[in-house]
Amino acid sequence: LKDLPYPPFLLASSNRTKHYFDGAALATYIVAQGAFTNPLTREPLKYEDCVLLDEYLDEYVFNGHNYSQSQRISVREAWSLRESIKVKVTSSGDGYDENQRRRE
């Protein structure tokens, strides 16, 4: 981390343990894997963590570099997309409830 051209990103756990990451690598991992967890503890990330990571990327990684808008990673957008497509899993294990079955 000391060789990064920007400061490391701080991700604090619920027990206040501090974990430092290459923020660009962390954002890439989270978005590519769809794993909204701390890679070291597997503790779920909060939306606020995603916002902080995006702000970090804008300030330290993307700022002053030639990244097109399509090359920029947005952890916040990935979080929102994930939240918008969540499917309620029923007791039968599929994504349908009984009312949906009857309509079909």
C-alpha cells in the first residue's frame, strides 16, 4: 500500500477495527464480484461505505487522470442496482410467492 500513488482507503469494521485497501482494487472487486462485503472480515458493507468509496475514487483515483465516464467504477450505482433487482425468496426456495403462482 505504501507504493500506491494515492492514499489507501480506510474501511472500518463494526468493532472499529481499521482495514486499509487500495481503493481502486477494492471497488473493482466489489463491483465485479457483486460482493458488498469487507474482503477481510466478510462483514456486509453499508450504503454509506459505498458512498465513501466513490468519493475516495473521485478525489484520489479518477481526479486528474484520463478516465472516461464509461471507465469509472461506481460502487454506489452497483449497490443501487443490486437493491433494485433483489428477489424475495419464498419458503419453497424459488423467487415466486403463492399469489404469483396463481396469476400464472
